[in-house]
Amino acid sequence: MQFGLNLDAAFSALADPTRRAILARLALGEATVNELAEPFEMSQPAISQHLKVLEDAGLVTHRIDGTKRPRRLAKEGIEAMDQWLEMLRKALETNYNRLDVLLAGITKNKQKRGARR
């Protein structure tokens, strides 16, 4: 299955709590580097480095607005990760459904044996 994104880079980028917080902030709307740096006790260059990792992973993009370069979530990158996670959700659901059927059969057999005694 092809997801159109380097999932290793994307999930590696998400391993850092600062980058996850940046993504959470960008989920509210685009922001400049200075706006993104406000809640953190780190320099603007440090935030820029985190943004570079997120951009390289395909999770964040930017546009040029005069001297500003507001960042926003990259729809394609987020959707690719979501598709991969959905594949796992479906596999888990299938496994749980099979387990439910198995457990229901065991319970039914126990009830039949108990009724015979």
C-alpha cells in the first residue's frame, strides 16, 4: 500500500514533544515562526529547526507573505499518516471481531454443557 509520504520521517518528527505541540498549534490555523515560538522557552532559530524537520517530513508547509512565511499543516502529509493509521484500525477491528466470535462460541458451549448436567 502506497501512502505518498515517508512515514518513517513523519513518525520520527512526531517523536519530539515540541514538534507535536507545534502541530497542535497549527491545527488551530497558520502561524509565523515568532507566533509558534511564544509558548516555548527556546529561541526562534530552535523553533525554525523544529519546523524544518516537520517540513522535511511533509507535515508542515509554508507560504510567502511579504517578509513573513506563515506555516500551516500539510494536508497531504497528515492524510497519508491518517490512511496508514486507518489501515491499522481496520486490522485491529477485524481481529477483535474474530475474538468476539470465538468468545461467543466458547460461552455458548459452556452454557450447553451446563444445561446437560
